Amino acid sequence: MKTKQRIVQAVENIERAAKFIREGNVVAFPTETVYGLGASAFDARAVARIFELKARPRFDPLIVHIASLTEVESLAASIPRAARKLAEQFWPGPLTLVLPKHPIVPDIVTAGLPSVAIRQPDHPVALALIRAAGVPIAAPSANQFGRTSPTTAAHVDEQFGEQLELILDGGSCRVGVESTIVSFVEPTPVLLRPGGVPLEDIEAAIGSVAVQTSDGDRPLAPGQLPSHYAPRTPLRLLHASDSPQLAGQRVGLLSFRRPLNSAGLTAVEILSEEGDLCEAAANLFAAIRRLDAQRLDLIVAESVPETGLGRAIMDRLRRASVVATFVDHTAAP
Ligand code: TXA
Ligand code: MG
């Protein structure tokens, strides 16, 4: 029997996907950061299906994707001046703003929080899909909860297989790490997640931003769990003075630049020969996936400089490298 084609060329299938979304279904689509798993933000049942597909805890809210800045007015109860400035400067782009929520946004989207995360992606397919659907699209990254984010349509298909009916293929994601999230819920802005827009650029626009730090195993913001983005193979972050323990083991190296010595390693992935952090970010998740497919005992990852996109890369590597069981937030204290 012929298997149904799930991955389709994005450009020719926008209308079909938009109709699918309007009818209450879930569609995977490309953005400039990573692929998203989208449904109408106004359809609580369709959004519930996203949580189910991802096995995502209900306390972890979703980002609402819009096609123009003016749509913020109907989703947020208020927009602080600094937030508007960031939107004007970085949208469309890899930046998410957390703002006080308008009652029109269903509680399931925001996990019952009084705030909503909003972003205008910088990808022609994502923008065309939102416009054609005629509704904002709620979408997390299109991976199983806690796993590596997808940067190609094939990555999405590997994770969900027949569970997902439609994947719009728009090629590889240009940025490769998720959006930067800045919250405007407190009186001063807070960076909740480093991402595609460097912190330096945000601070150049609006002045200093507090950086959220995790207090051990309980995240301050929902979803910012210490263990995330994890490959199945254990991943260890190397510091400058370390050398990987190789004895009798199949070890893969995730190298920032070309490694000086790769003797004894089973596999090597180079993020950027030139040491370019943007190129490294774009290659990060696909490289982790390729190493994860090689039946290694261990992946060791080199640290990268924590400037520009390096901050987002190191954040993902740290979370991918924590070998911890998920904290059960539903358990009684
Ligand atoms: O680049 C991206 O942001 C991608 C693409 C698809 O747009 N999306 C993405 O979504 O990374 P997700 O669900 O994987 O990560 C969204 C993060 C989660 O950590 C969630 O907890 C946080 O955003 N978030 C969403 N709403 C929030 C809110 N109201 N307050 C605080 N954090 C929020
Ligand atoms: Mg995610």
C-alpha cells in the first residue's frame, strides 16, 4: 500500500494548509528559527491536540504567531513602549514578546497565565500561512517535548510520522535556534530565553535587560526546564581544559571549528569552519541529530564564545547536556 505523502512543497500548498488549520487541524510549517507545529490560536481543541502530539505538559504555554505588527493590539491587553520599540525594530524576526494577555486568547494557549507570548516570524511560508488562515497561529517547536528542535521537514517527519498529516517543506531554517524571548510582564524587561536576536542588539535598542536565572530544578518561567533539547545519546559539554574520556567508547565530537585532533573519535561534526556563530547556530540541531543517529556512547560538545548567537547556542548545549529526569511539577510539594 502506498503511504500517504505527509511532506509537501510549502509554496504550492499554502491554501490547503490554511484550510486545514481553519478546520481545526494541526500543520507543521517552517519559520526562520525552527519548524513549528501550528493550530489556530483561537481554537482550544486544536491547541489541545498540539499538547497531545508533543506530550507537552499543560503548564508550558505556546507562542502565538502573527503576520503583522497590528495584530498585537488584539492579542495583548497593553503594550509597553519598550516592547513596541523591539517589535518595530526586530519584527518580522526571531524575537518573542511576552505581554499582558487580552481575554480573547484562550487559556490553554497561555497555560492559564495572565500573559501571552507573541512573535511575527521572518519566513515567507509562515507569513503566507498565517495570512491565508486568517487567524493567529499558536505553535511550539515541532519536536517531542524535551527533544532536539527540528530545522528541516524531514526532522519533523522523523519525530511524528503518521501522527501528523501535513508538513509544509520550506527547506532548512536560516537561523537554526529558537527566538529570543523577552518578557514585559514585570516593570522591567526580562530575557527569558536567549535566541536568534542577540541580547546585545536588544539592549542597544531598549537599554539593559534582566537575565532570568534558573533556581535549580524549578524554572522561573514555564517551559525553561533545565533539561531540554536532549539527544538520546548522553551529551557532555567540554570546557577548555577537558579532554574527552575515550577509552573503549564510541565518542562523537560536536566541534565549533575544525578540531585540532580528532584521533580516537568515531564521528566529528563541525559547526562552522570559519568560527562564525550565525553559521554554527544554523547547523547546531541538525549536527546533534546526525551524531545522535550514530549509536555513540557519548557526544562531547565544545563550548562556543558567549557573545551574539553564542549565548543561544550555549544555552541549548547546557540544557541538552543535563542528564536529569524531568521534574514532576504536578506532584504535591
Ligand atoms: O523560534 C521559536 O520561538 C519557535 C518557532 C516555532 O516560532 N517556537 C518555539 O516554541 O520555540 P516553544 O514552544 O518550543 O518555546 C516557547 C517558549 C517556552 O519555553 C514557553 O514556556 C515560553 O516560550 N512561553 C510561552 N508563553 C509564555 C508566557 N506567557 N510567559 C513566559 N514564557 C512563555
Ligand atoms: Mg521547543
